[in-house]
Amino acid sequence: MSIDITIKATGDYVINGQTLVNQQAVTLQRALKKVADGDNTLPLTITADANTPHQAVVRAMDVAGQLGFAQLRITTQQPAEPE
């Protein structure tokens, strides 16, 4: 099992397909704790595109670090086309 955090251009977080209700660090922390079920050895991937706010990526990295996740990977994707 692994944990995937996708950060949208709006700064919204999606963890393993579930969009969080807000962008607050405490919400992200609670969601990560729930998904990990106490196992901070799980690999964690943060995915963002060029339009994602830098602060949202930093927040995700900070929260992951606070929870003790050591297997952290950051990936990029092409920006979504405007609808």
C-alpha cells in the first residue's frame, strides 16, 4: 500500500482519490493519519503541476515530515487544460 497526495492548481488536496474539505494543514494531517492507520513507513507520493501553489506543496511536505514519513517522493504532471 502507498499514499498518494495530489495537489490541484487550486491548492486542494486529494489523498488516494478523496478530496479534502479544505486546504488547512490540520485537515491534511488528520487525513494522512487516518489513511496511514499509524504506519508512517508507507511510501508517500506528492504530485503537483506547475500551476499548483508552491505553499500547498511545502505544506504537504511539512505535514508528512511532522508525521514521520521518511519515504517521500515528489512527482510532477502536465498542467490540466482549461475547460
